Amino acid sequence: MPFVTVYLLEGRSEDQKAEAARAIARALAETINSEASTTQVVFLDIPASNWAHGSELVSRRAKRALDAR
């Protein structure tokens, strides 16, 4: 029974996560010969203020990009 954890920045819809879960389960079923129905996928939504890319918080990077427009 595969167990997959997916870390995402907040903002994806429930429908997007459902489709991602289906795609992950299908991919594992095809590549490791598991049953898609036994695959468990957990989505962890992380606020942009709690995620850094390099040394910069993603929330500040996004704000800087908006300010530059």
C-alpha cells in the first residue's frame, strides 16, 4: 500500500488535489504494480509565509514580484 505525501503552497482547489491524487495513484499502479485503490495520498498545504525558496520567503518573493509590475 503506497503512501505519498505532497507538500504544496496553499491555494489549490479540492478538485485539483483530487485529480492529482488520481494521477499519482494511476502512476504508481502502472510503475510499481500496486493497486490504485490502495494508494494513500496526503496533501499538506503550506502557507507561503512558511515556505522559503533559498533564503527568501515565498510570500515576500511574490510581493516583490507584484510590486515590480
